[in-house]
Amino acid sequence: MSDKFSPTLRIGDLSDFIAPSQACVVSLKGLKSNAKTSDKPEVSVAETKQIDPVKISLKDCLACSGCITSAETVMLEKQSLDEFLLNIDKGKAVVVSLSPQSRASLAVHFGISPLQVFKKLTTFFKSIGVKAVFDTSVSRDLTLIETCNEFITRYKQSQSNNDDRSKSALPMLSSACPGWICYAEKQLGSYILPYISSVKSPQQTIGATIKHHICQKMGLRPDEVYHVTVMPCYDKKLEAARDDFIFEIGSQEETNGSSIRLAEVDSVLTSGEVLDLVKLKAVDFAALNDSPLDRALTNINEDGHLYGVTGSSGGYAETVFRHAARTLFGMEIEGPLAFKTIRNTDLRELTLEVDGQVVLKFALCYGFQNLQNVVRKVKMHKCDYHFVEVMACPSGCLNGGGQIKPMPGQPPKALLQLLETVYMENVLVADPFDNPLVKGLYDEWLEEPGSEKAKRFMHTQYHPIVKSITAQLHNW
């Protein structure tokens, strides 16, 4: 943590964002800690005398790594199974978007393939009133195309010595991980934000696609749709709650000039919460029939195979690297890429040489310790990477805090290895630029990568966040 925080808020072990290590300091609700010299907040249930669960908004969150990924310590409004079921009961057109990492988690748990999980979840969700079940692999391909386009623009900008903006063009840091974005906005401040890609995450791009485009094709108004994503990460709940991802439409009556505020993603359920829902409904999941998939937004080919990119955390570095090599240097790179491990498997590098000179240098940076090292180099202007795929969780998204936990006696590393195997062996590798669904979205709606419409719906902005609550805690 930054030295500007009091000792009460400093955390000794900041290796990642997924360990539920600390109770949320906000839950003290004004009570002073008697352990000001400790490097960890010590709050017990007995001391707080069963106070009501605290509800924390994104602006209140300290990004201290204790609460933002522990479901037990943060209660986010409208981010629960009860809210999900309530909107089904209300007769809303509920749409679920399913991440491939969550499919893998459920596949390993039930001992079936991710494709079977997808089909059975479609059966399950529709049996309780869900209208459609989509695939965030589609929006990930859309996100990757926009990211490739942004990187090419930044790279060319960085080569212009006459452009002052070139100083902050590179390295370009990926923006799909909300834990990383949360930390960057709250702890790193304005010096790091210009380096972060402006492209929304796959969760938010599918949210924008559904609320601004697909709902019309379904004959629905945006306010009639309740959109839920299934994700491997609790931080996705915070991401969905960002003000940047709220938009306004005219009211149904259109008589008094009022408007309705809507979210691109109304609610987020983790992989573990979906398993809880299956148990709640007392369903024999493995015995469910396989339903046809909703092909409007699902990466499935004519032969019935799921397709997408390699890389269990989105494949950002690999996809952008191949595209940049082809676009900037006319080089087609075939076969697996040769990432070089630096220090540990969560920090790997990839380079492209032309005439003996390194022209592209990319990195995969997973886990908080590696993340800190990279941003420190950026701050000191000593980072020689052109692009960094950043993920807060060690080992990336498959290891997200919202994934299904290991079975009793099962080592976490063994579960992670199994997840990686199941994930990689059950997807047909395909270039995002060849995705017919994404091509259709550009033709019908977004026009072309980097267009004004694409910037409006597929990109976002970041803000240094000043936390008023921090000042209060700092004075303890």
C-alpha cells in the first residue's frame, strides 16, 4: 500500500486480490480500532456486536484487497441470487451472459465438458424463466478487435517525436480486469491512467451490445431487459456498478421529459453462486437435457464446436501481438508463441525482432506483486514493454475468487491445472477478426473498429478516485 495510509490500513501480504484475508474496515462504522500499530485491521464479530451488514458503493471501497473480492464481507445492492430471482418473478426479460471461465469451473465440478455445461445451463436457466443465455466469448472477440485497433494507433503515435502525447501512449496496459482498474484508480492516481486501454471489458461490451442493440432485435426496450452475467470474479460486481456504465433513456410515457437510468449489466453472479442456485433448486444438473444454444451471441460453429481465442484470461497479449506483427511489420506468426518466464510463471515476456532489433515487447503480468513492479517501472519511465496484459489474480481469471472452491482434500494447484486443461482442450482456436457474429455487429451497428459509434459504446474512461472515507480513517 501507499505510505499515505495509516498503519491501520496497511496490509502486510499484498500478493493478490483474491484471498479473503481482512474484514472490511468500512464495517467498523465509526468505531475506533485499538490496534493502531498493527499492520492488519483486527475486527471481530464480538467487537462489532452483530451490526447490520454494510453496503458499500464503488466510490466508498478502499480497494484494500480484503473486501472487494470476499463475498462474505461486502454486500453489494442488486448483486445477489435473491435479486436475480425477484426480477424473474417480476416478469422482466432476463438475459444471462455466461463467461468461458465460469463454464470451465462448472465443467470440472460436474465432470462434464464446457459445451455440455453451456447447454445444460441454458436448460436450467430457461426452466426458471430466463429468456436467453449468451456467450461472453463473442464480446471478448469484439473487445480484442477494439484493443488491437487502439494499440496500433498508440504504437504509431509513440513513434511520432513531434507529438507530446506519445510520452503516455505506451506501454498500453489492458483494461479487462476490474480488480486492477479498481486499484489503479484508487491507489495509483492519474499518472498510470493514461496508459490503460480505453476498451471496456468483455462483460461491459456484451452489456452495451445487449442493451443498445440486441434487445431491439428481440423486440424489447432496454428497460424491459434485466441483464445478468456469470463471472469468475467478485470484482465484476463492482465493475457493473460503475457510474460510467450507466446510461439514460427517455421514459416510457415521454410526456414530462423525464428519463430512466439503466445499467449495461444489472447484476453479476459468480460461478460459485450459480452452483448455489442449482443446489437451491434441488436440480440434478448432470442429468438435465441439453438445450440448443442461443446463436445470436454465442461462439458456436456449424459443427457445434465452441470457438474463441487461446489464453484463459482473454488472450489479450497474444491476439494484439499477432495483429501488431502482421499490421505493422507484415509478419504472419504461425503456431504457439514463445513466452519467456521472468521470475515466475505469472510474469512472462514475448518479443518480436526485425533485423536484429526488438520492435515489439509484450508481457503477461498476473498477481499483485508483479503488478506493482510493472507500475513502478511505468512511473519511473523505465518500462520498455509496448503492451502488458494485466490481471490482479495470480494465474489469471481461471483462478478468480468467484470460481467454485476445491473439493475437500483437493489441492488448489491441482484444481487450477485441471481447469486450465479443460479450458484449453475444449475450445476451437479462432481469430476474432474472422468471427461472423462480430462482423455482423460492425455491419449492423458499430460500423468499423475505432469508429465514433465503437468509441461511444465499446470504450470508457478512468478517474482518479478520492475517497472521503479514507480521510476519516486516516485520522484514527
